Amino acid sequence: MFLQWDYETKPDNCPLCGGTKIAEILYGLIRPTPEQHKEIADGKWIMGGCLMHPKLAKWVCLTCNARMYKPYDKNNPKAY
Ligand SMILES: [Zn+2]
């Protein structure tokens, strides 16, 4: 069963488990600064690597690993 959730902005709660630990997924080649390492440790965001898919998840639940998507953003076409 494939579930997908779309959000315009970062959701406060996971649609699957209700958890509040939602991290943003950043793609591309990233070399985190010490400050960013702390943010990753705090669960603010994770690195998604540089894989290119037609549609990439924007956020992930750190509790159940559910993926949340942002609908196509015409203001930022390079993201897709
Ligand atoms: Zn969840």
C-alpha cells in the first residue's frame, strides 16, 4: 500500500503516527557546518543525498519514517 501526503508547509504532526518529530529533507551535495550538524542531531532536517527522482519527499517523520510531499512549486522549478 502506497500512501502519500501533500503539504504546502511543514506539518506539525505526522499524518501516519501523529508524531511531532518532522524533519525537512535537504537534497544535493551538502557539507554541514558545525551548526548544521547540531540541527541534524536535533532532528530539524536530514540529508537526502543527491539522487534525482521525479518527485522527492520534502519532509520525513523521524518516528515512523513516513514521507510527506510538497506539491509542485512553480516558484522553484529547479527543485524538481
Ligand atoms: Zn510518523
